[in-house]
Amino acid sequence: MRFVVDLQSKPNVTRSLLQKIVTDTDDLITNGIINKLKIKLEPLLKSCDPVQKHEIDKLFEVLANPFSKLNTDHLRMKYLEDNNLFFKPQTINVGYCKEKKCVNGVEKLLMVPVEGHLLSLKKNLKSFFELPGVLKTAQQFFK
């Protein structure tokens, strides 16, 4: 997961490029490395007891889907939000303004809501200072 999050944090990596990297890396691991490893280990697994074989099969299942929770942009954004690594801005109504609108062929002056976006400074700073070593570094800086 760190691999994907690190890539997503880089400004020169677009969402479409990130999706291509995730898809291609997943394909390389699943259809390349894991399949070849399974084929090589198959003769050895026949001599294992059923419990060990089952555990190894479960391990292969996990390894075969490294990006199962991050394989789409939606899942990546959900993961970041759920782990307080990304905060979606709140849309708030800041007032109204008059705007000319054409209604049934007649131009009318209507009150239209004006919206703004709010990023919680409290949430962002809290998450920032909870990162490993950040609070300690900031405290040392102010000494």
C-alpha cells in the first residue's frame, strides 16, 4: 500500500499513469512471478501435510492480489480518507448572488447560491503532527 500511496503523492504522477502502474505491476506479480513460483513449488507441496498446503495456498492468494484494496482510483481515495491521509473538502454555502437566468425564454434576475470549499485546518494539522517524528521535530525546532 505504501508503494501506491507514495506514487499518488508525487505531483508528476497523474491518476491515469498511477492506474497503469498499478494494473501492470499487479499483472506482473500475479501472472508472472506468482504463477512461476507456484509451478516450481508444486512438486514440493505434494509432500506437505494438508494443513501446511492450505496455509501456503492462502499465502499465494494474498500474494496474487497485492493491490486488491487499491486497484481503482475510487478504492485508493476511499483508503486514503478512511486512514486520515486525505480529507475531502466540505462544500459550504457562503451566501447568494444575483444572476441573470433564462427561464422559459424570459431573462430573469435570480438569487443563486455561492458555494465555497472548506478544508479543516484542525483535522489536517492533527494528522500531520501524528505522523511519526513530526511533533518531536517541531518541538526541537522551537527550543
